[in-house]
Amino acid sequence: MPDFPIRKIALLTEEIFHEGGPVAKQPRRRAAAVAVVRNPFAGHYVEELQAAMEDLKPLGLLLTDRLIEALGADPKAIDSYGKGAIVGIAGEIEHAALWHVPGGYAMRERLGGAKAIVPSAMKVGGFGASLDVPLGHTNAAYVRSHFDAMTVCAVDGPRPDEIVFALAMAVGGRVHDRMGGLTADGITAWDGLR
């Protein structure tokens, strides 16, 4: 059973009032949580990794709960999410993929069974590397107003033997959305797409 001891957790919250246009009636709220953990697979190749996803499930739930609290929102109001990971240089990209199930399913569970796939980004990076965590609507991937990204980093990580795991959530679409397409109030299929 791998161990992923947490070195630190950081939260970033934003309220977006405008993007150069008129001030929004309701600011868009976004938040990201990152955990910097030791990578038990750093420095050597390990064939079987999938079992380690189970060990990361508590971290997914912890970060999700912190995000919901940081947004100060009823989980039903949160309508956008995404996840990502940065692996330190002694690791490999597949170590970031360990986050797909624990990060994604934690958010879907806490948000009441969200339907849409959780967008994801991952990379291997050096100390202070940043990552643009993609955001998409929680119940319909085709809702254009919710296509967005939040840049995250741990300024003192990842160290070569660490992984930065990130989750991001938002309340509302982009404040000046005007690209058309499916709208959040137009979701009808409830199939995760439309």
C-alpha cells in the first residue's frame, strides 16, 4: 500500500467581477485546492500503479470538502469543475494519472452525482511549475459558458520526489460569456454531454 504523505495544502479563491466589460450582477467565484505530496514511485519504474488510486481517495474527498467550504456555496450551486497534477522530475506522467479516479469521483460524489466527465490536465514539471486546470460544466460537457481554466502552482514544489495534485471548482459561467451554444438552463439530456 503506497503512502502519499501530505507536505502542504494550499487554497486559492477568486471573485471575478468583470473582464473589461460591465460589472456582473453576480461575481463568478472560482477556487482551487492543491496538495503537495511525496511520490512513492519517484526514482524507479513500477509496473502496477492502479491500486494506488484507492490510497488517494481520502485526499480527493479532503480537497473537495475544502473547496466547497472555500466557495461558501451549497454544493448544488457549484456548476463547474476540473482536476490536474504536476509530477516532480523524478517521477513520470503516469503518476499524475493516479489522480483521475480519486480527484474526479470525489468531486462528483460531493456535488450529488455530477454527470459530466471532469476535465483534466497533467504534466511532469520542475520546482514552481504551474498548470492550467481546465474547467467544464458539472452536468453537460457542451455548455460553452463554463469552458475555462484556473492556473495553479505550489511555489515551493513539486520537489523531484513529489506530486502536486489539484482540484478546481466554480460557481457560474464566465462573466461575459457570449459565444452561444448550449446554456446551463438548456440542459435536457442529462447524459453528461447535453
